[in-house]
Amino acid sequence: MIQRVQSIYLLLITILTFTMFYFPFIIGIGGKQDITVDSSIMAPFYPLSCLFILSMLLSFTSIFFYKNRKRQQQWNLINIVVFMLMYAFILFYFFSKKAELNISQYSFGIPFIIPAINIILTILAIVAIRKDDAKVKSLDRLR
């Protein structure tokens, strides 16, 4: 189970998603002080918190579907949609709170690129699952 490359990808996705809670999403300059938009500010925004938890659960539990490769692929496709929704909610929340937080200049932090990395890793996991499935089907033909 763990020796398969897609399991490593899915474990990396889980770890990267977990680390998003510990870095600032957006660093802004507003008024007289620097403002960091991190998980403590975004925690009251429940849809985003639910998406974080959902993406971690989907990627971690998908590791254990190694015998049911079709379900594993489906869960990974759902996880890609969750990561895209995560981007949308981060941007929506930030731009809706930008005026309230009085931010004039901003830069995106490390957690903002983690969903993109996770999407790439999920695609790599899906490709590895398909290769694994093709290998199993070719061996079934030989029997």
C-alpha cells in the first residue's frame, strides 16, 4: 500500500494541506502595520475550514482504497475540485475582507500555492493509479 507511488503522492497532499494552517495566506500592508491573513483570521469562514478538512480526509482515506482503484480515482477527482473551490474561497474571502482590513498592498504566502501543488500531485497520483490499473488488467489477460 505505502510502497506504491500514488500512496506517496496522496500522503504528501495530506501533509501539505495540513501545513497550510501554520503559514500566512496573504501578507498585506495596510495603514500603519503589516497584516497577515492566516488560518486564525480565516477560521470563522467555515466553508474554507470545511474544505481544508475535507481535502485532508479525501486524500488520506484515498490511500486505503488501493484495492478499489476506480473509487480511488473518483475520490482524487473530487479532491481536485475541492482544491479549486479552496482557491475560490480564499480569493473571495480575502477580497471581501480587503476593505475591512484596510489593506493597500498585498502578497500571497506559501499556503496560496499549496493547492496548486496539491492539484499537480493529485494528477500525478491519478496517472499512477491508471498505470497500476493497466498493469493489473494486463496480468489478468495473461491468466
